[in-house]
Amino acid sequence: MASADKQNNPAAARRAKLEEARRKERARERRSRLLTIAASVAVVAALVAGGGYLMSAADKKEKAETEAKSSPVRGERTWDKLSQNHVGTKVDYPMNPPVGGDHNPVWMNCDADVYTEPIPNENAVHSLEHGAVWVTYTKKADPDDVKKLGDRVRATPYSLMSPVEDQAAPLVLSAWGSQVTVTSASDARVEQFFTKYVQGPQTPEPGAACTGGVAR
């Protein structure tokens, strides 16, 4: 009967078609909203997960740095009560390379500087006083290790590198009052030594310049 009424009443038929079109449009809008909400939830979840991962990575890095700074470097030797007088003469240091003591009034540039020729101990010790790490090597060192350590120094302000042929081991890392012999550039103690002693708590004059000194 209703179908017959629509056929006999064109206006009613048009209203029915319009209502059906509106119903379908509302259904499409609902589906679209649901899809949008689902996509938004997925994005938020991904961001939360990603943020958690990044935070976890940052936390792990901070924890590793804290452990490196608070733990002794395996096999390192330390000295205390080192004098800090400025002198204009050669100094007979009790360790080689020296890790402190009287030194030249002018420091060796230690702003990621790699020297291929020997440098004066007295200037290098002044650099250590400013918080630098000094990497030294002999001809017995593996050239690949020398290159890798040189790259490490070039990437690290407050560090320097030079050959010291009469030192006891092929590869040595020194800071004010501390020194360690390492077996290779990949020795884990290299990273720990840099982390712990570049501008570390042992530094007598933290923040003092590593530029404007002697350069070669």
C-alpha cells in the first residue's frame, strides 16, 4: 500500500529518496569519524611508544655515563698532591708521559688537536691542568688504532694527541693525576677514560682555555 502511495504521490517518493540519501550520508560520516578516531589512537600510541623508547635510550645513555664517571678505570694509575707551579725550564717528571706537576706558563692547544710530531711535556701538562685528555702513542702502535684514536680526539674538545716514543706502552691515555695503558682503540677503557676525565672532577682549572696556546 505504501509503495502504491509513493507511486501516486511523486512528492512523497522524492522525500523518501532524500531521506534514504541522508541516512546513507550519516552512515558514511559515522564510518569516517570512527576511522579518524582509530587512526588518531594509533598515532598517539605510536608516539607514546616512540617517546618511551627515546626516553629509555636517553636514560640508558645517562646511566652509562654516570657509571663511567663513578667507576675506576681498570688498570689506571693515579697520582695526587701534584705541584702546579709555572716554570720556564725543563721539568724532570716521575712518570712518562707526565700527568701533572710544574709546567710551562703556556698550554698546548688541546681543542681536539692531533699532533704528528712530539710536543713539549711542560706545555702538555698545562693542558691537562685545564681538563684535557692526552692520547700518546709510539711507532709500535697499530696504525689503525692511531687513526681511530686520532678521529676520537678530533671529535673531542679538551683533548690532544701526539707521539711519545720513549713511553713504556704503544698506547697511553693521560689526564691530570691519572693514566692508563690501553690495548687498542676499541678498548672499552678508551671511552670510559674520555667520559670520566675530559673536564672531569680531577681538573685543577675547569673551564680554562684549550685554544690560544702553543700550536704546531
